[in-house]
Amino acid sequence: MITKELFEKLDFNKGNGLIPVVVQDAKTKEVLMQAYANCQAVENTLKTGKATYWSRSRNELWVKGETSGHTQKIVSVSTDCDYDSLLYVVEQTGPACHTGEYSCFFNKML
């Protein structure tokens, strides 16, 4: 898990209080989704072990799978070299995408 020292380095300012979160399946290594988190969402994720994000459309915190049952149990949390994005490695239950696809990245462009 991310240490307190690393948490304090996170740069939420570049994203107007939000930081992008890339989510990866712990077993398959597949990228499942990308979302945003504010400071409270990251704190909740680290505290509960449940992936928590900030909904830009609803302007509120949301825990992945709270209504759908398609949960994300945190295996690890890492930050990039600039401390302005996060990687959540998760144990995914059910599809990660709201469309019903396992991954949100199913629209191949090349």
C-alpha cells in the first residue's frame, strides 16, 4: 500500500482537486478502467480496501460495486513518478465497465 509519505506527495492540483486512477486486474494484468479520485476518495480506498472514486457527473464519492455488486478489492496502490496519477491493482468481481463489458477498453482503434 501507499505510505503516508507518498500520500502527502500526491498532486491533486493539476486536476483541479482530482487525480486520475488507472485500474488493473491483479490476475490478468488487463487495464479495466480509468476514473478520478479526490483526496477523500483515496483516503477511503486506503482505509477500507475498496476502490473509491469521485463521480464528476454526480459530484459525489462512489464505491465501485456499491450498487452493481461488481466490486474492486484493492491489492495494491501505486503512484507514478510525478505523483499526479495512481494505479489501483484490484481483484475484480464481475465486469468493470458500466456497459457490461469486463474492461472499459473494448473499443479497438488500431
